[in-house]
Amino acid sequence: MPRLISMITIIAVLAIGCGLVGGDVDKPTMTQAQALTRVEQLINGTVAALTPKPRLELDRPSLNLKKCLNPTDGGSEERVIVDRGYYLRDIPGEKIGEVARQIKEYWQRQRYSIEGISKNGLNLTAHSKPDDFLLALGRTGDDVLLLGVSSPCVWPNGTPKSS
């Protein structure tokens, strides 16, 4: 299926510089597994607010773990970012704009910080509060919406490696 750029790639690029909530970079974080649980929670919460209900199709690979390269918080590059994305299938073409609007409104009701939105409203990014996960919505070349979420930098096991 042709597409412009995988939204997951976009999310990962945006998230690479994300800092830890709380600003103390050598303190314990949630684990990689907890971050994945939160990613899924953010996706499922967003999708539950939509009409018509889309069918979720996992973007492959199903789970991306990326090193936290060049973190803006000055912390370790040994941390990882967890991200995952889903295509929102079975949305009629004439409803794509309406669904994107519903997503934006849901994120605003959750008090997520909306950080970017395209003129047509079909591409947007936000950060969850208070945990600073990056949420992104984009339209593929096939006029299908892709919803992705990335964690902030986390230690794989929740704690820094001992020196």
C-alpha cells in the first residue's frame, strides 16, 4: 500500500528529543512494558471517542523501540522510546475530516497540549498530560488516517544502569 511517509517514523523523529517528565534524568522511569501499556491506553481512549468506529490495523512493525538519541534533557542515550501506530480503517472517505476533528476535540477535552495542526486538520500532534507522550494523527497517501503514540525516554527496566 503506497503511503507518503510512515507516521511512526515522523513520531519517532519528533519524540527523539523528548525529555522525561519531572526533569530528573537519572531517576527511575516507567518501564518499557509500562510505556507500551500507556501507549495502547492513549490509542484506545482516542479511538473509543470516534464515530464511526474505525477498525484498527497495526502498522508494521507492531512495536518500535528506538534509542533516546540526543535527548534534550541531557540524559542518557541508554533509554528508549516506545512507539506504536494503527491505521484507522473502515472510515468512509467523506468522514475522514470529521473523524480528525473528533480526535482533536477529544485530545483537547483530555487537556493534551495540541502542538501542531495542518491547514486541512488531517495531520496533528499533541502531548498527553502529565506524562508527555507524543500523539500524532496523519493521513496516508491512500486517504487513511494513521494514529500513533510515542513515549518519552524511559529506562527499559525502569531504572538506570548502575555505574
